[in-house]
Amino acid sequence: MQDQKRVTLKDVARETGLALSTVSNALAGKSLVKPETRAFVLATAERLGYRASIVARSLRAQRSFAFGVLIEDVANPSAAAFVRGVEDVAIGAGYTILLGNTDGDLERQVNAMRTLIDRQVDGLVLISQHLDDERVRSLLSKVPAVLVQRRDARVALDYVGSDNASGLNEALRYVWRIGHRRVGFVTGPLKSSSAQERLAAFRATAAELGFTDPESLIFEGRYSFETGLAAAGFFSSLPDMPSCIFGSNDLNALGLIQGLSERGIRVPRDVSVVGLDDIELAAIKAIDLTTIRLEKRAIGAAAAGLLLKRIDDPDQPMQTLILPTRLVVRGTTAPVDPS
Amino acid sequence: MQDQKRVTLKDVARETGLALSTVSNALAGKSLVKPETRAFVLATAERLGYRASIVARSLRAQRSFAFGVLIEDVANPSAAAFVRGVEDVAIGAGYTILLGNTDGDLERQVNAMRTLIDRQVDGLVLISQHLDDERVRSLLSKVPAVLVQRRDARVALDYVGSDNASGLNEALRYVWRIGHRRVGFVTGPLKSSSAQERLAAFRATAAELGFTDPESLIFEGRYSFETGLAAAGFFSSLPDMPSCIFGSNDLNALGLIQGLSERGIRVPRDVSVVGLDDIELAAIKAIDLTTIRLEKRAIGAAAAGLLLKRIDDPDQPMQTLILPTRLVVRGTTAPVDPS
DNA sequence: TTGTAGGCGTTATCAG
DNA sequence: CTGATAACGCCTACAA
């Protein structure tokens, strides 16, 4: 059960009777080693159970073959999907993932970033925020980094996000087609760029299509179920309720549906509801949420891909990748009652 | 935007005019350094932006101050909650988390374990399986490890799980009290010890309370929504349907509910359903699932705690921690119709 | 083709 | 109290 001593290069050298460097070269597959020597070394290494120490290699190479991934909370399903996407490509490229949860707290994030940099991660994937903080920005200059879902004009970094604008545009056109004219919108936290983008997209399309008084139908909140509940209170108290309401994410939408139903308002009969995200359970019949699907795992994978390229060539121009979204029509939207 | 060169101890030594070792001692807060020297060193280090390299320290100390966490898939919400729990205590103790997804695949798991060990993680949290594999067991002997949720008689390791037996016992007693006598059970994958435990607990309590013919009401499946759907087909085709069915996890239960409803069977009016897990959304009104709650984050935290203790003293006796579960009664269970 | 000699950044030991 | 030196395990010039 104990940690038996590591087998090192030196052990293999001693065992084979060869020099350290020969063993190292043989293991690295360098052509300067005679094939039979190489075979012998390989066999001996295998027999002794030799495995190179990545720690030593990292010190020597001044890089760790690891990525840091910073998120608010892995326990949040969307965040987990991103992480998974990052890992998908990281593993393939021989990288390991160091995970850090920030809980959205600035201090935790700064600490986590410091630790990750102290560990000499070769790159950082930041699915988080606080780009307005000076320390965060300064830390970001110390290591290749890719931003996911949220960006900031002050930081010029590779970025991967989803096409919130066209997603909302598509969905708003859809509800327009089925007759909705008064459409409400629940925002996310407006200091996050994704929430801003979604709100801006709502405004733009609402204006373009000519929805009725959209500005009065915006409820400001966060990406939470509770925000949805509160929004239901707000919208239901309006003299002229919207016939359709958009959440800024699926949790908003689910809270909205529950809040409405608690007030005797039926979805979609009385009000249609649209989410954004397409969480796993959105598809089950008990929920059956019409939503704008985000390809979170693909976004994470794309972020890792960008990071690999950036590490490979730190001076290449910054890239911005916007992945498409897709409207998934399910049971929480219905045509406006012609009555 | 570039990776400016690291400030090392040597730089601080040069800047202060002191010896390397003095600087190191000062930074480490050793009492052998004169307070004013120490203060001077600290100030200079701060000014230069010195941060110790964890990589170098790891090589020297032969430990990495990091935990490896192996799970099937972070994108699975329960797994993510475990990971979060592990991180909660790891961070507090100065450890970083290296994450590995196995997708339940043996080869991936072996590779991930190897990589983690090559990185000299100080301990492993294994929320996974394949303990029947020789290589896995041999790798587990190379590093302190804690098993979570699944164990194997052949591996004597620290273990943290939840009290499946008493959870099911409590829930079965509850449905007995409200009149159910024919109770079905959907199993998880029986090669997993948690699924076995749950099935065994069902059998034991069913026998004890005297449920009607429990053996004929067991449906073997996996921890998936699809299993629930299939189970609905099985149970509904029975000449004498159970009045209550237990899933082995919440996804089972949700699939079951959907499958039953597709066949015109209403929950809980016609059949009661009980889950196990208490996923985030189980509480929303649209789902409102009666379930046996597992404290996943607490389990992860307990695992990390055990690991810390084991690292601190590798020779202490093995520990097994069984965390309590709690029956959460919601809307998918109802008394048997007395008619 | 093989061997020797640093050095990556720390920390621990031991001498001054 | 401070400083020199070695060692952790690996890799890579360069020398033989």
C-alpha cells in the first residue's frame, strides 16, 4: 500500500550498464542510438516499471504540459460541459487539466490564477469573469490564455463564445411568426458580456421586427431559477402581460414557468416561454423547454484548440471563435391564441 | 502578452545581495533569519514579483501538493458535485486538483491513473470503477488513494460512500406506511458496488416488511434515463402492476415517469415513483420528485479529508465513511388509492 | 554511438 | 545568523 521508491533514469542506466544520456536518448527515440541498444533499454525500462517524472521534465523544460481551467463552479452543469470539452482535446494533445473553482469571487479567482501560474501551467482557459480587475488582467499577461463566453474590451485575448445574437434573432423571428407581438425578456447579470450580448440582441431584433414596447418588458436579473420566479411576479403584475417571455438561460426560463404556474398562468397556453442553453433535462417531457441550444462541450473543445495553437505560436494574431446556436422548438411555445 | 521570464530565488538573492539560502530561509519564515533581513527579503521579493515555482519545489520535495480526481464524466451532474466537494477541502489544504475523465473506459482510466502518478500527485480520489482490473489495483498501490461510491473486496483502501441501505430502508418503510405492497425496483449496472448495495437493500427491506413478490418486480438496467423508459415498458406490461416503483437514481426515476406517462399511467395517481440522488432540478415543480438524497458534495469533501489524513500518516488503519442519506418526500408519491 | 557535465528552481545540510 | 553546496530527475550540448 505504500509509495515504493520511484524508478528513475539512473536506475535504468545502472541496470543496463549504459550511461544516463544513452538511456534518455533511447527512451526519447532519438536516432543516435543503435536499434538494439534502444530495444534493450526499452525492455529494461519496462521491466523495472520506469516512468519519466513529469515534474522533473517540467522543471527542465520550463513548461508543465498542463492547462489550468478556471470556472465559477463545476457543479453547475453548463460549466461542467465546458470543462469536459476542454479536457477532450487537452488529453488528446498530452495535456492534463488543473481545475479551479472561483464561485464568482474575485479573491478566489486571483488566488486560483496565481496558484495555476505558480504551477507553470502552459495555458489558461478562463470561463469566468472579473476582467475588470487590474490584478486579473495583469495575471493574464503572464500566460497564454483563452477566454470563454465572457470577454472584455480591455483584454485582447483569444476568445470562444456562442452566437447569442443570431440565436436570439432566430428565436424571436420564430415567435413573431407564430403571432407573438408583446415579448418579455429576463436578463442575466449585466456585468457579464454574455448577458449584455443577449440583451442587446433582444433589443435589436425586437426593434427590427417591431415588437410592442420591448423596453418595458425587460426584467433584470441573474442566471438563476430564483430570477425566473421573480420575473414571473413582475410580468404577471403588468396590466398588459407579454404573450411570450425569453429567459437568458434555461434556469431563468424554468423559474419563470414555475412562477407563472403558481399564479395560475399556464405555459404555453397563456404565455410562451423560451430558454437559452439546452440543459440535459430540457428535453424530457416534464420540462419540454423550447430553447436556444448552446454547444458547450464544443465551445470548451474549441477553446482548448485555440490554446494549443497559441502555445505553439504565441505571436499569432488573436482569434475569436463564435460557435453557432440552434433553436430547439419544444412544448413551451405555442401560437398566440387568435381569440 | 508574452510569458516574461520568471523571477527566481536567484534573482531575489542578487537583488538583495544575500545568499540564495538566506533568501530561501527568510521566505520560508524560518526563525534562523534576523527579522530585519527577513523583512528586507520579503519586501524585495514582493517588489520583484517573486513567486516560488511549485514545479521546482515538487521535484525537491518529491511531492506535488496536488490531488488527482478520476471520474467517469464531469459533465454528469452528480460526478461534478463530488469533484466540487473534493476541491472544497483540497484548496483549503493548499492542494490543487488534477482532473481526469474516464468515460467508464478501462483503458482511459489506466492511462489517466498513469499520467496522474507520473505527475506525482500526492493522492488519488477515485470516483470510478474497474477495481477488478489487475493494472488498476497495482497502480492504486503506488499512491495514497480514496475510493468513492464504489468499492471492491479485493482493494483495502479508504472508502467514502453513502448509506444506501438505510436510505432505501427509510424510503421503503415510508411507502409501506402509505399503503404500498407491490413495489418495483429498477437497478443500476450490477457490476458497480453501489448498484449492488441498492438492490440488496431493496431485497432485504422488501423481505422484512413483507412486500408482495418483490423478486418478480426487479428490472435490471443502468443509471440512465433510457433505463427508466424501458422499465416503464416492462412494469406496465405486467398483469399486476406495482403501485410504486423505485429507481436506482433520479434519472431512472425520471425516465420511468416519462415512460409511464406515455402509456397513460399517471404519477402519482396510478403509480408512485421514488428516485435516489436528489439532483438539482428534482425540487422544481415540473419534476417534484420524491427521492433519497445523497450528499454528494459532502461525500467528495469527506474523501478529500480522508486523503489528507492518509497522506499525513500512510500507516494509519483504513477508514470507511458512510454518510447518511435523507428521504425527501415530494409529489411523485401518494397513498395507495383505498378503492 | 556513447559518456560527461551542467542546469532547471528549490530546500536541506552543514560549515563559517 | 548567514552562506556554500548538494540533491531532487530529466534533458541536451558537447566531448570522447
